[in-house]
Amino acid sequence: MMAALFSAQGRFTIPPTHPAFAGHFPGQPMLPGVVLLDLIQAEADLAAHGLILTGIAQVKFLRPVRPGETVTFALAEQAGRRLAIVAATQAGPVLRGQLLLGDRARP
């Protein structure tokens, strides 16, 4: 029996008080891309599905995410243990790309 492919959608709002905005950048705060990817991974709860990210095949950041913006995202597992990712705010697309998946080690 073949395992079903993983997919997820979600949304979250980045509070203006998020610590990642401190120093990024004074007068023009923006969320660092690595923080955005981490928030999406946490919101999608990959670990609960027995998955971990093992790398980034390709990600393009299209515009910055600003304090108070709501991010919507979609993830879809593809052949070759890849995870397609897209995300946007009300201002437009913020990222697209492909991440690499691995199986979580089972105890």
C-alpha cells in the first residue's frame, strides 16, 4: 500500500512584537526568510506527520513580510521527496520553491 502524499494549508499573522524584527531593519522592519520558513514548518506541523525538512532545493523570496501581515501558505509533497511551497500576504506572493523531505527516525 502506497502512503498518501502530505499537503497542508494555513495562515498566521506576524505580530509587530516578534523578536525577529529587532534589527531587521531599523525603520524598515522585515521578517528574515529563515524565520518565515521556520514559522511555516511549525504551523504545518510536519513532525506530527513523521516528516522533517532535510534541505532546500530552491526557494525564491519575492517580497518582504512586514510586521502585522498575515501569511497564507500551501505545501504539497511531490515525487522525489520534495515539498512544493508557496506563501503570500495580502500584498501579494512572498515566496515559492521546493524543500527536501526526509522521514523522521522512528524509535
